[in-house]
Amino acid sequence: MAREFQRGHKARISDLTAGTDLYVGVQIGGPGLSFDISCFGLDADERLSDDRYFVFFNQPKSPEESIQLLGAQAGDTESFRVTLDRIPSQIQKLSFTATIDGAGQMSQIASGYIRIVAGGEEVARYSFNGSEFSTERAVMLGDFYLKDVWRFAAVGQGFDGGLDALLQNFGGEVAEEEAPAPAPQEPQTGAAPAFAPPAFGVPGTAEPAPASAPAAPPAPAPQPAAQGFAPPPGATPPPAPAPAPQVHAAPTIVAPLHTPPGGSQVPPPAPAPAPYPQPGQQPPQYGQVPGQTAPPPPGYGQPQAPHAPQAPQAPAPPPGYGQPTPPPGYGQQPPPFGQAPYGAPQGAPQGAPPQGPGVSAALQQFKETPTGQRWTQQNKKLVRVDLGIGGQPVLARQGSMVLYQGKVDFSYKGAGFAGRIVGNATGQEMQLMRCTGQGQVFLAENSTMLHPLELQGDAVCVSAENVLAFDETLTYEVRRIEGHGIPGGALFTMQFQGTGTIVVKTHGTPVVLPVTPTTFADCNAVVAWSAAAQVVVSSQVRMRRNSYPGDTGESVNLQFRGAPGNFIVVQPYEV
């Protein structure tokens, strides 16, 4: 029977199936809506660093065919074949997405699902409908992600900006649409020429218009691809380029005609690689002769005003020619933050270094890290929880909120009379607050290091002192650790169990050790351990040993025993 997922739920794929050759089916539909369904193969930074792993209708498989687009079948709108053991190591996540092709919003979805099939049997399904969305035009439906083992997460988050916003979120680039080439115009005569041959073109002869024809403004002419961009210094122009589709609308560069004896106007001859200007030629336009390194003249790319033909003259060097080029934006008003220098006072002395790029680059590493997951570790000492994913409240230590976004409500979470009695008696009392709403809450405490632990129906023991926050779906209780040889005969800890995440805090970087019959830990330094491990208090109090002056300070330890696979977490700090 397939396991039903809700938004924000996760599971190890090994818990769903032992196979690695999986079928992923997506079914989505709504009245008047058309969808494009894709798979993004992302790296460890959740970026599309290799666009060969963007699998969609124009690229139906990855290079080694570990991800293949199969098309519509078995009732699914789109389907994929994923072979986990063939995915290269640089791909750490597969994100299955749907975008609306045309008008519409995800709130119009009637119903949909993403499912996993292994060996002909459906093992997991995440169902959704339009009530989970609003104005989104692109959504991330589900993820396969590698976290020691491959796991599946039901995401259900989207972007209003559609495919463009989705690509930008994954670090991809949005290709610009091709601009149509302007239609060629008939040659005309008048006060100013109206026809310019393409750059590097072969000169031709224009038919003169009737004498009574009125003068017309310059008209654009067909240009080769990428016309209007300066060639690299020293490049040799092609003799006769074939027309190519334009990517950007290229500016038209109008070259004046000259009037030879006899009165007819013809285009100027094509420039030769020889030194210029040649006798009888007009000085060449910028971008038409190799070796030109000066910046384009004012009005570059704009149609030139009518003017009478002029006699040939040597080109004048542009202002500042031969001098060092000032940095971009030098001497200008500062643009918006993050794009150019910002914050420099007006009238700053000439030569002052720009401030903006350095500030922007320095802050880039501290930007918020969106992942589409319920719990996200922003850095080693700050964690973010998205309450809108999963829809369940979070219990956090009082005063641990440092920032929140959206609509969030904080309320006191009491332990009740019995809970306070137990907490006071065992030292495992937690002062908690309940966080509810649809926003994101950032949590931290005293600059301690934070470690989100995801539970999938298993249990873990954590001292109340080391708990920062956890999902309310987890159950917790005080657990007694039996002992002998010490007053009171026992110690206590908190045991958490269920499906959800608990955030554990440590002083410094902890060490995780496997449990063996000879594993002992200081009870003041141990942070957590697997609940299946057997723990007893081992006292080092001996009459003969303690009858002498001095104390080692290590009189009480915890001894751990259990089957292979159990662990303990110890911090480099004693409470």
C-alpha cells in the first residue's frame, strides 16, 4: 500500500522500497490550464550548475540516462524514470516541478499528485489541489535529495513569476526571445542617404530615385547577427557574412554615401585591411574596421540626422584616448544598492574608490538560504523554520526567536501542574513557546551551534538543556536512567519520538561515536544518544580511592551498550 505524504513530509527512499530503479509519475490538471513538467538536477548548493541535468520536453534525458522523461502514460500527465545508483556524485537533488504554459494560476488546479512506483507497485504519493496555492505559476512538487542516503520530500511550494522565477531560484539563466529582423527598405536619394550596407558587406550600387521623390529619413537595413557589438581589437572582418537570426535587436549604423563625378550616389567601398583612411573614402564608422579600440561615439546605434556629404578627413581620437579608463560609474550619481557604488557623499573627491561592489560582495555570503524545506539551517548558529510547510506549530525555547517574517503568533506553552512537578524534580523542565502561522521564524540562542535532527518514527534522547526547538508532532517525556553506587540511584533525560524535526544545540562542534560495550561518557558533556541504546550510570566512587586528598572530577559517567547502529553525541563542553 502506498504511503500518503502531506506537504513538508519526508522519508528515506530505502524505507519505501529497496529498489533504486524508480518510476515517478505526475498528474496535474485544471480547467483551461496547460502544464510543463520538468526535473532539475541540482548540485550541493541547490544550483543548476550543469544545464544538461535540466530534463524537460526539449532535453528528455541526462547524459548518462539516470534521469529520463517518459511522457504521458498510465494516467499520469508526465512521467520519469530515475535510476538512483547511476546519478553522478555532483548531483545532490532532483526537483520535480510544474509550470503553467499560458495564462492561469495554481489555485485553479482541480487535483494532482506526484507518486513513486518501484517494481510495478506504488510506494509513495503526495496529493494536492488548488487550495494549497494562490497566485503561483510554477511549483516545486517533490524532491529526491541526498542526505547520507537518498530521501523523498513533498514540497508543494511555488513562485508567482513562473518558469523565469523557477530558473533564477536554481541559478539558471533565462534565454531572451529572438527579436525579428527589420524589413529591408528600398534605396532612396535626397538630402541624406537612406541606405547603409551591412558592416563588412560587399559594396553595391544603389539605383537613383526620380528627381521629384521627396527626401526620406534614414531607414534601418538588414544586419547580420550580433551587429552593433564592437569586434575584438585586431579581428579581421568576414568577407561576406550570410544573414543569421538575431538574438538581440541590433542597432542600425548608417554610413554616409559619397557622390562621385556624374551625380549618382553609390555606397562607399568596403574597407580593406590596409591602413586607413584611403584617398577618396569617408572615415569608417566604429565597429566596421578591425583594430578600432576607441569607445563608440555619442549616439552610437541611433539613426543619424540628415547631412550633406563631407570631404574625407582623418578620424580624430576620442577624448581621453591613451589615458587609463576610469572605473564604471566614476563621477556619476550612485545607482541602487547592490549594483554599483552606494553611500558615497555627493561631491566626493575625485579618485575615491567605489564602496558598493565591495559591500555587496562581502554580504553575499550571508544571504538567506531558501531551500523549500520546513527546516533550513542558515548557518552553524541560526536555523529557520517555515510554518507554512506542513501546517504544524513549532515549540521553541522561550526567547529563542531572533527574526520572523510573515504572519506568526507566539503563545506561552505551559507544562501543566504535573509537568512542572516532574520538571522540577528531575531537572528536565523546558520553558517553551508555541509558534503558529504562515511565516518563517529564525531561531538561535547564545551563539550555540545548532543541529536539526530529523526523526522518521524513531526516537532520540536529549537533555532538556540541549533542546532549542522541535515540531509539535513529536511526543516527549522524561526518561529515567538507572544507576547504582551514587546517591539517588538515577539520572534523567528527555526522550523524543515520532515524525518531525528536533533542533539540538551544543557548545562547540560535537563528536558522534558508535556505541560499544566499552563506551563511557561524562554525564555533563553528553548531549544525545539513540533511544535504543542501553544506558547505565557508572560510578567511579571508591572508598580507598577517595580516602586520599584530591578529586579527579570524573566520579560519575554514563556507560552505553547496544546493538551496532546506536550512537552518542558529546560536546566539547561540560554543563
